[in-house]
Amino acid sequence: MDRRHFLKMIGGTAAVSLIPSFARNDEMPAEKSITEECKKVPVLMYHAIDTKDSIYSRTPRRFTKDLEYLYENGYLLASIEELVNGNIRADKPVILTFDDARGSQFRLDENNNVDSNCAVGIMEEFCNSHADFGKTAMFYVSFSANAAFGQRSKVEHKLNWLLDNGYELGNHTMWHDNLANVSFERMKESISRCTEEFEKYIGERVSLVKSFCFPYCAIPYREEAWDYLRDNFTSATIGGRSSYTPGDDLFRIPRYGILRTSTIEMLL
């Protein structure tokens, strides 16, 4: 039975989003050696950092506790760029990613000071007081729903501020499309429009937007879609509950979803 018929049989969209991050064919990956297992890099996926009652929310206090746990257990922050280039120096790295460019991830006051209770504010304070922890994170931006962190008049300032201060920006499509359901043409349009929006605000620095993130963690099944992504990006992240092992497919980088009920201890 081919994969498309199998997906239809077990539930279509939901099944697509749960496909493990194996190679393009349907074969299971070879067993990893003990040495390879030691090189695994956990990638964490956050959404909202606020007090709203949502499964995707993390309170500022709990996010701070997450950072404390990582630091106290020997983890050091790494970037997607370092992962792609194979130059992660930390013996025990961890990568933080944030999806959707929600307002609670990055807020500014009227004087463009960073709100201490948003994700960026919490990271700035923690990382500045724990210099050996490093300071970086990936923000996957979808422009239409949240206007890139809200505060429409401050979009340009925010995007450039993040790049100026050691953070990464990634493409999360213009309209947060479920790529398992839309046509190839719609997929290309949503991705290219997101790139154009980045260029409007950060100019030539759009060349730094090299990573892609699948909305809803739903991956396309068309081979042409994967070819398009590989032609335009250097990596892509999905969902999953496993760490990334160097040498695996950089366009199926798995991430641990941090939900309201998740604990870092449980995941890692």
C-alpha cells in the first residue's frame, strides 16, 4: 500500500502531521551507535508565553523555570544555523524555537523597551545574568495572523532588533497554511509572500531567513513540495518527540512541543 492510500485510511491530515522524521523513502532509519546517540540535540517548540488559559500557553514563571532547569542541568543554547552548519560547540546543546510570532513572545512599550514578561524579555534577563548559557532562539514568523508579534507599527523595529541581538528568524508561511491539505501553488504563494514580507521590513537581511517551519507540524506528501523547500531553505522543523541527531534529514528536524501541562524534566 502506498503512503497516500495509507494516510487516507488512517485519517488524512492528522496522520500526515504525525509521520516520523525519517528519510524520504518509507524505510526505517538504521540503528544509531552509542556515540551517535550522545550527539542528539533537543529542539524545543514554544508558542504563547502569557497567563491565558490555553494548551499552548506557558506562564512567564514557568518559562523562567524552564531556562533554570536547562542551565542547572548543563544545557547551553545553540542555534538552528549552528545545527545546519555542524558547528555546535556545546557538549550538551539545546535549541529554543517559537512559532507564529505571537505578541506574548515579543512586546515593546511606547519607548521601545522590551517587556520583561514576554519571552524575549525573560530570555534577555536570564541570559544576561548567566552569560555562559549563551543567548539565541529561533522565531518562526507567520505574518497574517499576528502581524509579526502584534504591534503593527513596530514590526520593522522588532524584526531587526531580533537579528541585531543574536536571535534567528524563520519562514512559517504567510497565512499559516496546513501544507498537507493545500495545493502546491498555494504552498509556494504562502511561502514566497512570507519571504516578500520579510524583505519589506529587513531588506537584504532576508538572506538570513534560511529555516522553514511547517504550520500545524503538517508535512506535504508531494515530492515537488520537498524540492521547492530544499531549493529555498537550508532546514525545516516539524513536530515529534525526539531529539535531532546530526546526519539526519535537516528538513525534518523534530521538536518537543512545550504545552501548558508539559514539564522539561518529562520531555528531556
